[in-house]
Amino acid sequence: MPWRRTITPDPVLLFRFSALTFNSHRIHYDRPWAMDVEGYPGLVVHGPLTTTLLVDFARDFNRGRRIVGYATQARAPLFDTAPFELRGRPTERGCECWAVTPEGTIAMSCEVDVA
């Protein structure tokens, strides 16, 4: 059975991550802009935030081991309109993890190598 964790993105998380990474793109923190100007259904979850969540998720299931590398592939956007899920499973080299939209689409995949 794969590992699972539910993430509920909210405007404060997205604003703070934007500030932390000096990302001033309004799709991450200005809902009227994201929806009315850019045409998104809500605020867009940052790709680097999703990567950080996935690598942290992998670390939690590999206690006592060191992450030595990872590779991600973004496939679909995530929005703050609903919770999304992180899933993962062990592999020979570490684990593979992925973020899943509320509709079940893989939004980002991540292969993590541990030592």
C-alpha cells in the first residue's frame, strides 16, 4: 500500500513561500489576478513548493537514511481550491513519490535516492 499524506494549500502558505523564494508572480498570492486575469480556478501552488513537500515526505519514510539526490517532473498544476494528496512507495534506490490532484491526475512525480 502506498504512503499517503493530504496537503491543504491555503493563501497564507502560498504567500509565505512566494516571499521566501522572492517569487512575485501574482498567480500565487493574488486570487482576483489569478482567476480574472490569468484564468486559473484559484491560486497556483508553486512547483518548487510541491517539490519541497515531496522530498520532505520521502525523508519522513526514510528515517536514518540520507537523501543523496532527487529528480522531479511537473505534469499538471495544483491549486488552493481543494486538498491534494502526496503518495509514495519504496524502491531499490530509495522511493518514488507523487502529488495527485483532487481529480486523481499526477501533478508531479519525484524519484528520491537515499544512502
